[in-house]
Amino acid sequence: MQPAGSVKLAGIDFPVYRVKWSGSLMGMSANGETVVSPELPIPVGITASIAYPGQALYVHVKVTDLRLEKSS
């Protein structure tokens, strides 16, 4: 895990980290990077390359806005 600065969501700055990963399962392989904040329950970003026999996919997801509410 490498520090990657911070991201501002719902008007709050969250520290973020980059996690590089790779693996394979049942003839499918994948590698990529996920951007996470220990303070948020979801990843802030995911970039991945996924390959399986005869096919290849590129996935890029980035959270750009988030609404936070206080629970009682």
C-alpha cells in the first residue's frame, strides 16, 4: 500500500492509498490498482485489466461525488 495523497468527497478530505494487485482463477487473470481510504467503506477508484480465453476487458471506476449523512 502506497500513500497517494487525498481526495475531497462531500466537502471532506480523505487520505487515500494505492493498492496494486494481481491474480488468476479458473483460467481468468487480472491485475490492477485500487485506491482506498481507511475512513470510507468503498474503494475510491479501481483500474484493472482482466483477461480470459479469447477476451480481454479494461475496467476504470472512479468515485467523483459522495453524499454523507449522520446516523442517529
